[in-house]
Amino acid sequence: MLEDLKRFFEDYPRQILQLQGVKPAEVPDDLMDQLLDYRHRSLSNLEDAQPFRIDPDAFWMMSELINEMKRDGLDELFSQVRLPFSTMIVLPPVLGSDGLMRGNDGLALGVVTQIEDTIFTQRFIFRSSNVGPSNCVMISKGMGVTSVSTPTRDLFEAVGMNVPEGMIEDELTSNRTFLGIAVAIATLLRHDGMLKLEEVSLYPRQQRRQAERSGKVLPATLISKITLGKAGRGQMEAMKEDIVADERGIIARRTHWVRGHHMRSRSGKLVWRMPHLRGAGPLIKQLRHVTGATSAET
């Protein structure tokens, strides 16, 4: 997908103009300048991008944490975060045999770029060999979040192809998810045991074998695979137990994981409290007598 996205921008915007039956000379000069500048900036960002493939459990846990922070009014974490790379490619959880998550509209990835104190987030959709371009960019700076159209959407409108508002809303929802995952990765990687990071091949083993059998050579591209560490697994267990307890009114077991969470210190600073086991003290040996009822008593 990353290589497909690079090829898309290397040929941009020719392929879109061709699909719409528009000649480059028919595009206004100022719009063509914007399209070419967008192409240059996108290729530059992708050149330095680091892909992150997220395990399903890690994706669920981080998504829930981000939703909790928003409900608790702790959104300022987004204004304080420094991403581990200037551009992060957020790949969805591994579900299919090809290592990609499938949805109704194809395969999605998020491109999250931080320039100084501003973060830009876009979503791209992959259908077969085609790339569904980004129509909007979500811009996060400080506590403010805005959305602007990409030159691609401006081009669509210039040639009479209107993009439905419902499609834009869906794209913004994806952008918020991708941004939240990138922020969660940047935050939780600083806490031992929350996330586990491994360098793995961009292409799953089955895909590499298929390529070898057909005589193709796939690029030796490494990506960062994100799974849950020991504390992260405890966090997920505690979160799911809390959900069940809330639904059924169950009291937690004596020994159980207590979920980690963001909280304010006395100084007002936003800090992360690690998940931990409660009720798991040292083993105390005790002698117990077990008696059973006799047959006459039953």
C-alpha cells in the first residue's frame, strides 16, 4: 500500500485528469500549481514516512483510551504530543491472510504528518490497484482542529464532480481515528510494557512466498509492528472487565487488573497512571481442612 501510494503521487494528477476526461491545459493555472505543490509535498513526506501496523487488540485498547480522554476533557494531550517520526503511516489491524483489514470501501491507511506544532492527517482508500485520494486534511494545532479541502477535491469540483458531504464526514471520522492512534502510540511507547514494537517486513510471509513463486522480488521494506506489552494486555483485560461489570453490575475479583488512565497531577500536568494488579500480594500459605458430606447425610 505504501508503494502504491508513492506511485500514485508520482503520477499525480495525470491519472485523475485522465479518469475525468480532462486535459492538463484545461485546468486553471493556479489550481495546477496547487496540485503540483501537493504532489511535491506528499512525495517528500512519504519519503521519510515510517509505517506502523497495529495489532487488533492494541488498536481496540488505544481507540478506547482516546475516546475516554475526549469524554473526560483531556484533549490537550494532542497539543503536547511529539510524534516519533515526522510522518507516520498508520496501517489498520491485521485481519486477512494478506495482512490487511478489509472494509466495505476497500483498504484504508492514514498519513499523519507533524510539522513543528501542527499535525496534518489524511486518509487514503485502496481498491484493487486504484487509490482513492484524500478529499480533506484534518489540521490539529494546539487545542484547535480544522479541516480543509485537498487540491484533489478542488479539482473534482472544478470539473463538475461534486463530493457528497456524507463522504467527507466519513473521511473526517477516519482521520480522527488515525490521529488518535498516532497520538496513543507516541504517548504509550514512553511507558514500559504498554506497547511492544517490532521491526517486521511490510509484506506478510504468504505474500512474499507468492511473489517468489511468480518470479517477483518484493522490496525489503521494514515496518513497525505494534502489539500489546504485558502492561498493555493487563490494561485491555481491565477495560473489558470494567465493561462487563458495568453491564452486569459485577464486583471485580479479589485479584484483578486495574486499568491505567490519564489523569491530572496536583500541579495540573497531564500524566499517565500505569495499569497494575490489585489484590495480588505475596502468597500466604495456610492449612485448610476440606470435609465432605457422607452418603447418609446427602
